[in-house]
Amino acid sequence: MLLRSIQGKKTRSLEIPLRLVLTIPFVLLTVGTSGLVGYLSWQNGQRSVHDLANQLIQEVEQRAETHIRAYLETAHLVNANHANALALNSPNRAELEQYLCRQLQLYPKVTATHLSEPNGNFLGIVRQATGQLAVHDRQNAISSAIQAVALDQNCRRGQPLASPGAFDPRDRPWYQTAIRAKQAVWSPIFAWKAAPVISTNAALPIYDADGKLRSVLGTSLVLSDMSEYLRTLKIGRSGQVFIIERNGLFVASSTTKEPFITNGRPQRRSAFESDLPLLRASTAYLQQHNGKLENIRQPQQFITKFGRSNYFLQTIPIADPRGIDWLMLVLVPESDFTDQIHANTQTTILLSLGALLSSILIGLWLTRSIVRPIQYLGQVSLALSNGDWNETIEQRSSIAELQVLNRSFQRMADRLQQSFDRTQTRLNDILSSTITAICRFRITEQGQIHYEYFSPSNADVFGYSAEEFMRDESLWRSQIHPDDRDLILSKMPPQSDEGSFSTEYRFYHKDGTIRWILDSVRFRRDETGWIVTGVAIDNTARKQAEQALAESEATKKQILKAIPDLIIWMSADGTCLDVIESENQPTLYPKLEAIGKSSFQLLPPDLAQARIRAIQQARESGEMVAYEQQLQLSNTLRYEEVRVISMGDRILVMVRDISDRHRIEHLKNEFISVVSHELRTPLTAIQGCLGLLASGVYDQRPEKAKRMLDIAVINSDRLVRLVNDILDLERLDSGKVELVKERCNAQELIQKAVEGISAIAEQNAVRLSIDSTKLQVWAAPDTIIQTLTNLLSNAIKFSPPNSTVTISAQAQPDAILFQVKDHGRGIPIDKLETIFGRFQQVDVSDSRQKGGTGLGLAICQSIVEQHGGNIWAESILGQGSTFCFTLPNRTGDAS
């Protein structure tokens, strides 16, 4: 092919120094690449910020909305339970008080539940700020004032409390709203008379068969509970969540600001007049954008500016058919995501400028080292082109490639004249017989280019006819793929003096496709200039086949590696031919040791015999044969599934480890068996008692009937405890419980556990003794109190009357040791470890006599281990037991 770059004309075109040709593109490429990379990095950063912000806000909204809807639905669920209970029977006032108290204990998030009658009577159970329950009782026939009495854990009345005052429930908003709606409804948000809080009531009117109002059920939710939950949400570094009503009144937020101000009684705040600038600005923005807040019926997303900062603002309506119609606002500052990106951008710019300066300096140095030897070679080549074959070329460069080029010029001058005639003869023979693309052109001493010949097959290979090539001397060079062009041109004269080369390159065919060209080029110099001959074929089909084969092989290897099976190729007699090892499947022998050996050399005799039988069966039936085997590997019993497939003379054996499947199946069966037994026992007792009552056997014996009911209640409580313990243990083992640790006073933890269990101790005539301590521990307080409570409960159950249970905490070098010591019957040595397992008890009769579930110690062990501590038991039969556990001590915690 003819190269325009070596064409010389009498009328010279613009000449550019090689130094600039090498330096300027290098600098431009560096500048352009750095700028493009920086710009794309900035753009991707911005997109990532928006995507991350939207994802975070949507996740927070979904969690918050789910929690709030569940929280609100709880109140109506409580009312529905009350209505069902009242429909089944008509309890007296004492029974109703006990029922409402038990219901409130089941729902810790409910603040109060009550019943009001049309005659003004009122009965309610209220959860006080301390967590203690109290009954508020108003009997209109006796007094218009509310009588308040504290309730213990068994819902028995205790000390009288200060009366919240006189009020008529029929005047309260929730009562009037329920009467008007005649169905389950939410009351307007209102302030309590008894405490400085605001709440909303789920109200449900109850009518008799004649449509006459019997009572109004109410369940109160204090809205500060929603604010407490919103504060637990992590929304970037400083994101906030607000909930407002459609009229703009403040409901809840993730800030510490209460949604009301206290001036004698709580007074609601308006978001439009809030002292929270962000809430006030976002509410005004939404009203301006939508006309009024009532028009927001679908979730909306905005990116807006409040003050000097940009914020992501998301709104979502929260409504239900019973009267709730709120808006939730989530705001996250854009700076929570962009600060680090801006810092990285500045660093990238500085690094790019440094790289640019370094590239320019290196380019100048390289240009100087290359240009001078090439200028000398240019002078020598000019002499050779003028026919001076005897010109001697001196070595003026230390660059190996330029030295090779110098020697090549010298050899070319010596041999070109001798090989000209022989080459001409060979060329004539090729031109007359080949079907490939052949071309010949000459470069004269004056630099003029003359095309002499193009074979007809040029149009098939390149897509362009001989006439098109001759009309445009730069056509061939311009259609070479840019990534291959420099390499091809560097091998052509005058850049190269080797005389011939073969190469592959990509060429833009006339039809627009890219073709792979295999080109063999020869060139020589005679008295008139350069004579160049090229022979080219279309190599596209072979390159595509090679690429497809390489991709296929690579894909096959990746697939085989990803398959969780050990793949073995075997002969019909069970000899190993090849092994494709899996990363997840252990093998008895390395691949190189296994190839060529029989099954009896690789496997135990029984497994080898099973393998041979499967191979014979697969060959006879032509179908896949599958079986399972047990294998002792590294002192571990493994279960494997083997599949054998006959494929002509070769046998494909695939081995998969199914040990986990067997272990999981065993654990599942064991768990189902134990749980079924534990559930069946109380259910059988309940069924028997209720069956006797239903049969009427004890209709005339009320004391026996009451005894049957007591037994049913006891077993029902046991069933509830069992289910709760199973759920607690599952949550602990699954990691769903996140331990929020803090520095705690060991004395306070012990005291709270003792207070919670003291009633049981009094019932069993057991005295609780606390050894005073001032130790500090790093722990999640609620879980440690639960652990101490479980240990104390066990100690009380198994202690004789008038005995003492001692609780203490002692400092150790790196831990805090807690001990619960009793004087009960003791524990056998062989049971000291097993009792911490699920459903494990020293005596199987303990479950019936003592009321335990067999899960308390397992829960204790899970809690202590999640704290990084240990738990164990020490015991002497007949003298008592001591349960101990340790909590790791952070530096400075124990003081």
C-alpha cells in the first residue's frame, strides 16, 4: 500500500517539526483525558448522591409509615378485643376492671383503655409515667369525681392515688366523636387533664340488639411515643422527620421539641408558627407549592433550598378510614452526602494538574531523545533515495530500536539492488495465480506515487475497486481502524527498513462492517525509489471463530467452577480420567493423584462397589443414576449425593456435599418433636378442663368448676410463656435484637430485677438478699435485668420456704461476675451443662409442678454470650445451686 506520509512533492505542503508532532498530541490527550475523567467523576458523584438520598429517604419513610400504621392499628385492635369480650358475656365491674388491666399489660405501647356508659359511669386503666398501672373509676351515682387507685402486677388494687379531678366522660371529644360516627373512629387530638401530654383516642360505640347505646370503648395513644420512635431513625447525619395534620398542627417529630407548649395545660403547636426553622420553612413551601396541605394526596419529592442549604424533601400522606389524615415530612440536607465528594473533587483536580505538568516535562525529554537521531536518519534516507547505495550510516543513538533501524538501512542499501529482479519474477507469478487482494505501487525519487496494479479481488476484501484506490491515494490509510493505524504505518517505509512484514489489522469495509485483514507486505528500493507489494486476505471469519472459541472456553471454565459439585470423568471400568475440582466440594485425593486410578484405589471398598454398580446401571439403562453415600473425611461424617450419567465410552460422575441438608433436617425434626410435646401438654390440660365443664359434670359443684377454670388459666399462662420464650430465643439467636449497650450501675440492675420478682418471692416465702456494690458494667440494661429475673425466678421456684436467695456482683480482672445463690435441692453434676439447652430441665416433672418452659436458661445463655460473657452453674446436691455469669469489663468501667 502507498503511504501518503512518505510522499515528496516539488511543491511542499505545510511542514511541522517532529518535536511538536510528538509533544502537542501528548499534551492535548493528557489534558483532555484528565478533564473528561474529572467531569465524568463529578457527574457520577451527583447522580450517586441523588440516588442514595432517594433510596435512604424511601427506606426511612417505609419504616416510619409501617411502624406508625401498626402503632395506630393497635388501639383499634384493643377496642375490638374489648367488644368481643363484652359480646360473649356481661362481666360485673370488678371482672371488667381485671379484664381491662390484663389487656393493658398485653399492649405496652397503649397508654390507657377505658369504658364509658351513657349514665356517666367511667372505668379505665391508665399507664402512669412510672409504668405502673392505675384504675380510674367514676360511678356517677356515688360521686362525679374520678377515684384513682394503683394496681399491682396481678391487677389487684393497692394504695389510693391523687384524683385527676371531676369530669363527665360524655363531654370528652372521643365520646362525642364516637356517638356521632356510630362506628370505630379516631377522636381529635386532645390534651389530658391528668398529665401534661397530648394523645388521640380510638373510640368504639357498643349498641345492644335494639340499637340502644350500651357503652363507648376507648383506647388512648400518647403521641410522644411516635416522636420517640422517629428519634431512633438514622437519616444521614442530620436528617429529620416531622408529622403534621392537614391544618398544620404539629403531631410528632424526630427532634427533641415537643409538639405542644405547656402553660398550665398542653397547647398544640402550629407548624407554620413553629420555632423549628426547618419545619416552618418546609410547611410553608408545601402550602405554596400545592395551594394548601389538603391537596397533597400522593407522595411527593422535592429538592429545595432552605436558608443556605439544599434539602431533599419527601412528603407522604398517612390516612385511614377512621379519621387519621396526617402528612409525614422527611428532610435530609444535601451536604450530608456531598461534603466528601467536594473534597475528593478538589484532590482530583490537584492530582490531575500535577500529572499534566509531569507528562509535559517527560514528553519534552522523550521528544529530544527521539527527534535528533530520526533527523539524522532522515538525511541518510534521503541520500539512499537518491541512489547513493554506498552511504555509510553512523550510530548516533543509544536507543536500541534506532540502532536496529540504522543497521536495517545499511543492509537494505546492500541487498535491494540484488533482489529486485528476483522479486519482480515472483510477483508476476503471484499476480497471475492468486485469488487474494494484491496491489503494487511505486514511490519515485521525487516522491510521486504511482499505483501499478490492483487485483480484482481487492473489491471483495476491502470493498473498494481499483479505480477508487487510484483516485484517492489516502483511502487505504484512512480506513484502517484508529487503534491499529499507528502500528501498521510504523512498519511501512520510510518508518521501517526491514523490507517485509506480516500483520493483522482492522479495516472499515465499504459496507460499514469491520473486517480483519491479514496483510503480507514487501518493499524494496531501486534506482527510481520504493517498490511496495502487498498481499491481503479477509481473515474476519477465523478471528470471529477464535474469539467465540475463547469466550466459550472461558465461560465453560467459570460455569464448572461455579457448580457446587465435584465433577469426575471415568471410564466404564471405574478408572478416573479427569477431575474438575469445585471450590465448595472437598476431595479425598488431589487431582494429579486421582487420574489413572480405579475406584477401589480412591474410595473405601463399600463406596467403590456402589460406584461400580451405579456405572453399570447407567450404561444399561441409558438414564441418570443417583444415590447417596456417607464419607468420613477429616474426622467428620459427610453426606454426599452422587449422580452417574453414561456418555458413550466415558462416564460423568457428579458429587455434591449434602451434609448441611441432613443436619438441617435432623435439627428441624428434633425441634418440632420437642416443641410439639411442650405445646401438647398444656393444650391437653386445657382441653380436659374445658371438656369437663362443657359436659356439665360440675354444674352443681361450683368449687370444682372454678378449680377446672384455674387449671385452664394456669396452663394457658404456661402456653403463653412458652410461646413468648420461643419467640425471644429465636429473635436473640437470629440476631434481630440489637443490643444498645451503655454504662450501667450493677446495683441498680440487681435492684430492678429483685423488684420485679419480689411478689413471687413473697408467695413462696423466700427472702431475697442483695450484696451491696458500686460496680459499673457495660451492657444493655433491659437484657441483663431479664437474665437476672430468669435466674432469680428459678432460684425462688426451687428454694424451700423461709430460705434466702442471695444476689451479688463482684469485680474480676477483666470482667464483672454476677452470682445468684439458693439453698434448694441442687443439680446433679451431669446436668450442669445440659440445663442451658432448649427445653432442658433437671426433672421432667418440673414443667408441671413449677410452671417453667425449659427455655429460661437458654435465653440467659444467648443474652450473656451476645455480651461476650460466659454463664455456668455450680451446685451441691441437697445444699443448693449458684448460677454465675460474667460481663466483659471495659477499661475504667469497674470502679
